[in-house]
Amino acid sequence: MMASIKKRPDGRYRARYRDLAGKEHSRHFGLQREAQDWLNEVTSSVVTGTYVDPKRARATVGTMAAVWLDSNPDWAASTRARNSSVVKNYVLPKWGDVRLADMDVEVVQRWIGELSASTIAPRTVRKVASVLSSIMDLAITAGRAKVNPVKLAKLPKHPVTRRRYLTAAQVETMATAAGDEADLVLTLAYCGLRVGELAALRVRHVDMLRRRFRVEEAVTEVDGKLVWSAPKDHQRRSVPFPSFLADMLAVRLEGTSPDDLVFPSEWGKTLRVRNMRRYWFDRAAADAGVEGLTPHELRHTAASLAVSAGANVLAVQRMLGHDKPSTTLDVYSDLFDEDLDSLADRLDGMRSANLADFLRTTGEVVALPAEPKSL
């Protein structure tokens, strides 16, 4: 990088440099020391790989947000809608016209503090900050920003909430309250399908001989429209269902065609979560004493029932369609607490057995004193 400082007729100092692309940049300062400090800073950024063309850094957060929303082709429709909503309602009103070069930790931290002090839930604040952070990451990749100030800011902690799991008895009570939809409740509670996966399940996806569901697609309602896609994380999988469901499914599938939906709505259309909750699910949950239960909590219940039945982490991961076992452990670590208790008991039993064997086979033999001879 070529750089120079020249004193102008008006007494000010003009600092100039050419960047790696050969483009010239200049600034004017009142003191030669200030001009040299600026050039030193630019030189350091070039050496460390954090140099940003000043003209490119003039782009606004709003401009980069638009690029970010258009540059993720793998997003599911629901994810795109959620991120677009965050950008529209939180990012653009605050940062839309702010230049990327003017983003710093102080202003971002103040904004996060304002969001946290409002009625917005901590989880939402973290999601909003995550979106802004992803936009800034893209700006760095595009050579329009040096650092991501969001990653240096402190975020509110996740609130500690205990996940709700239904017992097998509660599931039966709710299934009974659901009436004609009892098998749907039992399928969610014992197979762990996401509601969008269950709604997309077709007759051809049910293997009655092996008692398996083939989860190959999902359907989600986005802005009032149904969007069909691959399952979350593209985890197409085979999910077993218990034998007690086989008879119920056989009745439901009687007279159907391969492309028919297994669990349609009351009107024979694709099941929508909002309508399902409005017409029967919320009422059945209230009748079962678990008012406020969401369909997704039946998926959590499936994980709980599987672990209680002795399933290991890998089996639960495959059933739920998580991308890796560590995800299952992260989400459901509390379910494996009892495993720790039983592990301690098993280790205690193992040591007792081995100790007895040790004393029997390798213990020290002590000679008894000889009896005195009789006179």
C-alpha cells in the first residue's frame, strides 16, 4: 500500500493512500500527527485483513438487510417469513438508514437494553439480535464492515422454563376427550412427529406391515397460505408406531387412496394448526386438565415416553428427526437425569460384585495358630 502526507497551502495536511485495488483515498487533517495516525490505522487494517473500502462502508444496514434476505435459498418458507418480519418490525425502524461504518458496540448495546426493558420477551430479543448479527456477518464477508458489534454486545439470558411432558395417563385422557381425533393425539404423543409432518402424511407413507411412517414432506401455513417442503433440516426418516395404533390407523385408512392425507381436517382438506386448535384440540386439552397445551408439546411428550420406555439418545434422535444426537441431548437433557441415577446404582452394584470376587480369589490368606498339644 502506497501512502503519503503533504502540507497544503492552507496549513492543513492531506493524507493519501492507494488500496490493494489501486484506488486512491484521501483525508485532510489539522495536524500532521492526526494524518499519520489515520494512515497507521489504515495500514494496520490492511495487514490484519480487516480493511474496508470507505465507500463500500457507506452502505446502510437496510441495504445489507435486503441482500441478506435474498441470499439464503435454503430457508424454509416459515423461516423466511419470520426473518422478514424481524427485519421489517425491528431492524429497519432502528438501523435502516444507519451506515455500516457507523455501527458500534455502544449503540447496539443501548438498543438491546431498550428492547429488554420493553415488554418484549428475552427470547424474542435474542432472536432480533441474531438477525442483526447475521446481517453484519454478511457485511463483513462482503467487505463492507470490519467487525460485528452485535457479537460483542451482551444479550438477556434465556428464562429458565420447565418443559411440560404429559404422562401416559394424561395422554389417554386427552385422546378420549378428542373423540374422533383420538388417534391423531396418540400419534403425536407416541411417534413425535411435528404437526406439519403429520399434516403432510399420505396413505402411501404408512407401512402397516412394518408399522412405520415414512416422513418425506411437511406442510406449514405461512401468511395464510400452505407451503409444502421437505421435513425440517431435510431429515426424511422412518418413524415406528406402536401396535395399539395399527388397529386405529387401519380404520382411518379404510377406503382411502395412496395420495389421500392420513389426517385431513374436518372438511377433508389439509390440516391447519390454527383451525385444529380452534375446533377441538384446545377443548380436549382443557377437558384433560392440561389447558394451554400446544400440539408441539405432544412431540416433547413423545420424547419423554420414549426415554421412560428405555430408548437411548440415538433412538430418540432418529424418531424425532434431529440432525445429530447432541441436538437431542441439548433439547431433552432433563429427560436423561434418571439415567444418571440408575447409572450410579449400576456402578454401585458392579463394584460390590467385583469386590466380592476380588476378596474370594485374591484376598490374603491368614494362617490360624496351631492348637496346643495335649499332655
